[in-house]
Amino acid sequence: MQEKTAKPGAAAALARIVLASAWISCLAFASYWSIRFARADLLYRANTPGAISRAIELDPGNARYRAWQAELEEHEGRDPRPALLAASVLNARDSSIWTRLGLGAEIAGDYARAEECLLQAARVDRLSGPRITLMHYYFRRGDWVPFWKWSRHALEMSYGDAAPLFRLCWKASQDAGAIRSRAIPDRLAVLVQYLGFLLSEGRLDAAGPVSFDVLRSAGPDEARMLMDYCDRLLERGTVAPALAVWNAMCRRKLTPYPPLAPESRSPLTNGDFAAVPMLGGFDWHVAQLADVAVARLTSPAGLQFSLSGKQAERCELLWQQLPLVPHRVYRLRWWWRTSGMPSDAGIRWRVLDAATSQPSGENWQPAELTFASGEAALARLSLVSERQTGTARPEGSVFVRNVELESAR
């Protein structure tokens, strides 16, 4: 008897049915788990202990749910460690879990366990957070060798405001050299921040070596911070350190000027106003007053100050710090003129105990002033506006150019 064979069309149809069934099963399986996970996420977002517990039942492999369960339990005064341990098993690469386990162990007095967990957080996370946590942990323990190690590691990876880390270092030690060598890495961004921190804290002596560390790699972006340091030194009257920083900036071309030599015959910067004043250091400082407008002249180079008549009774329009040699006589020369001002407007140069009369007319005219340095190694040369007794505040413009200073003997 001849066997019957299935027709090819019937076999293909059967195969399609099997494949379709398998596909439908897969879709149903995926849909089930998608719905289940979505339900778990909704419960997680409900942010209640009961909802979190139900979310964990629906998605038991989610470390994030376990970690948040620990947060809620701690908030309610219960022990969060079991939930944190479960989370650490589910996601051993989450540094925040190890950090919380470590801090919890520290609070419980289990310092060996605390250190182990905090170190594990730093192993799985190369960013600054775990390193900062270790820095604070060893500070609290008074364990200074690892404190300095992790301080340096934290600052090597730091971003944003590092002032709290610098402040913690200064709480650990008042030795500026030790802090610099142990904790501060040779990263320009960190060094600039550290210099700014030292200036804000008034630690000018500690800032000196750091300023030269910055200078080794400094570019235009760092010039302002170095200028601020120079200004702070000049405010304190410490001429030699300020001059050292200024001259180093000049040699690195961070200013358009050659280095200053007080013993030379001309210890004045930018007297021809060929460069835009840098408003700091040994360059010109230009008034920035609401009632005084300042314009730069180009032919010939100079400055124009336009007074509204509403400015203060006495105000500095322009000034520069001069490094001098004590017991020398200096001669100051310049050109100036006024426009729209009376002869008693009270515009004059002042330096130490010497002062000039004001320019007498609309035309450019030369003038000079001789003064003795006496004991001074630093003097402030100022162009000032001073209201004279019985007169109104001056209104109009004063122009100045070609300021020169030389040692007469």
C-alpha cells in the first residue's frame, strides 16, 4: 500500500503557525515583564515604605530600589544595613552604596568595617566623591598619613569649588609648606584655585610660593589672579615680593612691559599709555566711577577724564604704585591740558608729600614735579580731583599723556 506524504504547502503553513505561536509567546513574555517593571517603577516613585517593598517584590534584582528602601528605613529610625547590603550584592559598582555602608559603620563605631567600605567605594568609583569622603573620614579619625594621601587624591580629581577641601587641610595643619607638598597637586587649575583661596583667607606669605608654581605654566587666563596677589602685597607695603611676581609676569609675557628695576632711572610703567592699562600691579589703575567717564586717546596716546560735577569731593582719577630707592630725588614730567574747567578746579598730581598745581588751559603743556623718596621704597602716584574751598565740584575734562619719572640723583 502506498504511503501518503504531506503536501509541501501544508508543511509550510504548519511551520508558520509554530513560528507565530513562538513569536506571540515571546511578545507576551516581554509584555508581562515590561508591565511588571513599569508597575514596580510607579510604586518606587510613590515613595512610601509599603510601595517600595511591593516594588522590590516585582523587581527583586533592582539595586536602586533596595538603596532607597534603606533611605526610608533610616529616616524612620530602623536599621538600613540589611537593605544596603542587599543593594551592594545587586550592584557592587555603586560607590554611593559602599559610602553609606561605610558611614553607617563609622557611626556604629566599627571603624575597620567603615574604612573597608569607604576604600571599596574609592576602588569602584574613580571620581572625586569617594576620595573626599575618605579625606573627611581620616580627618575625623585624626589619622594623618592617609588623610594627606586622600587629600591629594581628592584634589587631583576635583572639579568646581575646592575651597572646602583647602580649608580642611588648613584645619589639619598650619604648616603651609607641608600642605603644599602633601596635598596640593601640580595641576594648574587647582593651583590657581588654591592661590585664590589663600588670598581670600589673607594668607599672603603662604601664597608666595604658590604664585610661582602658577607662574611656571600661567597663561592669560591666570594673569588676573597673579595681578590680584601683586595688588594685595602692595596694599600691605611688601614691595620686594610684589616686584618679584610682577617681573616674573613680565618675563612670561603676561604683561606687555619689560621687568621693573627700582634702581634704574625710570621705575614707572606704561608712561606713554601705549598699552591699555591692566588696572593692577605696577601698571596704571584707572578710576571706575559712575560720575567720571574715561576715554583712551590714540593720537597722541593718553587718557581723557570727563567729570560730571557730581563726583565725590575728592577722588583719584588715575594712580600707579612706584617702586623707589630710599633717599633719592626723583623728577616727574608729563603733558596735560583741560577742557571746560576753571583754573581752580583742583586737578593735580600727588606723590608722597609733593603735589602740583593744575593745568592752566586748553592747550597741551608740559609740567614737572621734583620729590624726595626719603625712607620710602614705595609711593603712590595719583592724579586727583579735589574740590577747593568755596568752589563747586569740577566739571569738564582733563587730558594727560607722556608721563615720565627719572631719578635725579
